[in-house]
Amino acid sequence: MGIYFYGCITLDGYLADARHGLGWLDGTGSVEETSFDSFYKEMDITLMGRRTFRAVEALGDPAGVYPSTENYVFTHQRQPLPEGFQKASGSVVDFVTLLPRGKNVWVVGGNTLLAPLLDCGLVDHLIVQVAPVLLGRGVPLFTQKEAQTRFRLDGLAQYGQFAELRYSRL
């Protein structure tokens, strides 16, 4: 089993703008210009927060975005989720530790899920694509507690305007 973060940030380290928007990605490139397809084929489970799910939902057909994985949305809201998505609540750390062994888990987005997993040393791989955009402020990728955690650089690649950095936990 491996727990992965795979996502795109700005040069100054933000996942989203100050309003949690992803408009900064427009005009930078497309998902077809990245390693997404090969990465997604290796995943069994996705985890995301409600804000990330809203961004997925805005694409039109949420089930079509992640068709071959079990998809969990951490939310406190009562409204039902569309087919292909299940609600999750409580501690993401507890949730992950109860998952079946041998599954690859993708933390799709959101530092509120990533930070506690990093705090507990549960993130095995970070695949971070950097877009050539500066926002100045926004939602940062890393908000874990102050602690030193080391990763090893496994590779880097360029996909159009994106630089992709691949790391594994030591």
C-alpha cells in the first residue's frame, strides 16, 4: 500500500487562490500534458475534502472523472453524494489505517487531509507539479505541524509548462 499526494501548485506553493479557486490553472496547460493517466491507473482509492469534491463536481460528470477507484469525500454535510462517491467523516488518519492492505491511496487535494497524514508519517509519496504562476496568497499545500520530515527525490520531468517533482518518504 502506498499513500500518495499528487497535485499541482503554484511557484509560491499554493494549491488554490484565496477564495479556494483553481482558475490560476487556466491557460497553463491541460491534464493531458501531465503524467495523470499513468498515475491514476495505479490508484485504488481516492480521498478528498468537500471543497476538492466541489471542484470535481464542477467538471460535469464526477463519476466519469474517477471511474475506476473507490472515491471518498470527507464532509460534515448531510446532502447525498452522486454515484461513485461515498461519504467519510472523522479522522483521516483513522480512516487510512483501517483501509485494506495493498491498496494505493491518492489524497486528491486539500491540506486539511494531507497535513494530519504528514503529521503521522503516513504519506509515502509526493508527486508535485509546479505551474509557472505566482499568486502571492492562497491555500498553501503544506500546513502540517512543525517537524522535519525527509523525502528522497525519485525523479523530475517537464510536461509542457509544468515541472513535476517525485518524492518518496525515507
